[in-house]
Amino acid sequence: MKLKFIVIILLIIVSPFTRAQDTVGIMQTFCELQDGNSMKTYCYSYISGVIDVQSSFGLTHKSETIYTCFPEGVTARQGAAIFVKWAKENPEQHHKLAHFGVIESLRSVFPCGLKN
């Protein structure tokens, strides 16, 4: 419970400074940059944040809205590779917001199945 409270507070504090306009296409570009580039670091941080929030709020176990079951130890680097592959295979999604693409890409690799 304490962890959830901390995550909520951090999201409230950081949210005005996020790049809400980032799309799947823009995030793909960031994730494909060389390691050490600040926007590549942003990509890893963004994807790590999605994984952390889903895990922290229990959205990884057959939630009614998100069906993603991460194995132990999934890293931001792995998440970025999954996202880039998905983005390349789904160019029609490039106009959507980045969080949509990250969630969809992770769900495609780590599905839990639908809840009855």
C-alpha cells in the first residue's frame, strides 16, 4: 500500500513535465538511438515507468483493462526492443500516444489471456 501511495505521488509530481505529446512514431525514434543519447535514456525511463506502474497497481494479472503478465526481471532495455519491433510491424499506429504502443507491444509478448 505504501508503494502505491509513493507511485501516485510521484506521478502527480512528474506529470506536468512529461512529454504527453509523444506518439508511437516519436518514441520509436527515441528508442532506436544509440545508447548514451539522452532521448534513448528517456525511452528506457518511459518504458520502465509503464512496467513499474502496471506491476505496482496489479495491472499485470488479468486486469479488466490491461492483460499483461510480466515474467520476473523484465528490463527497460528488453521492453524497448519489444516496443521497437512492434512499432515497426504496426506503422498504422504511429500517430497514437506512446503509452498505447508501449502497453500494446508488451501485451503482445506477455499476454495473460482474457478474463471471463
